[in-house]
Amino acid sequence: MSGLRVIPTWRHGQERLYVCRTDGKNIAWYDREAGRVNLLSEQHREDVLAVLRPFVTGPVAVGPPPVPTPAELARLSLHPDDDLAPNRPGEALLIALDRAPGPQRRLRPDPRRRALAAEERVGDALDLLEGAGWHTLHSVPLPGGHRIHHLVIGPGGLYCVRSLPARRQRVVVTDPMVAVGRHEPRALLLGLRADADRASYALTAEVRPVLAVVEPSGLALTTPPREVRVLRDTDLAELARAGGVLKPADVEALHATARDRRTWTRV
């Protein structure tokens, strides 16, 4: 078989190398940490090993996946362009800054970089929940140019998380308005609820909205916001304390659905 491609994927410091056909379908993957090449079809063994040879370090076991789960097989069937799991926190902002970095010198910092730093900080905090059975997808695209900053799926349910940069500024929440420092209040909670509703429609499951305020000097809620949790970025681990909502199989199934870009094209 010719035309095989090797696609590297990083998640939480762990690397996997997927071997794809020209049509984008995965036929194998190399788990460097486990020292194993997993084959979905034994007939491609020699071709897969040949294309992986430059990447393999040390002895490896070769064979079918030990016990492939339905979620793993669903992920493997995705074309790489449709898989949202490799998205980094702030993926859309990273791409925008790469395409149009802006002038080198300016009186005020580019607000996109402040927003990116906030998404990266929140994303790193949410990724730490992975060991407790949670999954986080970053920068989930929605029709119309909108996106969900972070979608969190785990035993305690599903959360649509929006990052709000507020370094050394006081934040006052008066539902639906959010005021950051001396800036004019904005109706951020309306948009956040709308994003959560669109996610609920796409996944046919309840998705709860969360506003993650990054590095504020103070945080005040004049009244408890309707249906929205407001947390500092340092308190996001509280989301993992909720449990008993979803079984592990349900978490994996919802994650497999959510990571498919096509899930979000009609919401």
C-alpha cells in the first residue's frame, strides 16, 4: 500500500502517531509511551511498520488494539480534518494571530493575545481533570463564526465554559451584564447561555454554561446568575466534584460525538 501518511497528535504531553490512508481513514496508531503499534488490519502490517520506521524508538509490540472501545473506534473512523480533539486551547485565536499577527509595536497590547492567554490558562486547568474521567474539547466551531471556548464532558455532566480575561481587574456580574474593570458592561451571559443551548441541541444532552474569570482582582455577583456558574480560573476543579450524572460509557459516547466537527454544522 502506498501513500500512507503519519499524523502526530499530542494530548496532555502524550504523543500518538496515526497512520492514515490517502482518503484520511486511520488504519493504525503508534503509542510511543506504551511501545505499541496498534493495527486495525493485519494485512497492512508491513506497510505500516515501514512508514513508522523513522519514528519508532526501541522495541515495540505490534498487533490489534488490546480491547478497542466503541468510542476509540468512532474516533479512528474520523477524518483528521473533522477531529476536534487535537485542538489546543485558543486554537482559533492561534490561527488568527499566525495569519495576521498585527504590528510589532503598538501603544496597547493586541486584545487577542489577552484573550488567548486566558483561554490557555483555563484550558490547562480543565485538562487536569482528564485523570478523573473527564474530557475537554477546545475551540469548538459553531456556524456563523461563533465557537465554544471549552466543552467539558465527564461524570458530573457537560459544561460549556467561556474564558474571560480580567487580569488585575474587578469583575461585577449583574445578570446578564458583566463589567470588567472600567470597561462598559457587556451581555456576556446571554451569549454564553445561547452557546450552551446550541451544544445541548447538538448533543441531545443538557449542557450547563460556566463563565471562567481569569485572574481578577475581585469578583462580585450582585445576584446569582440564572443557570450560569461563575468561577475563578483557580476554582475550575470544582466542576469535577460533581458526579453521578453520567456513566463512563455515556461520557465516552458523548465525547466521541462532540469531537466530530460535523456534529456542529447545523446548530
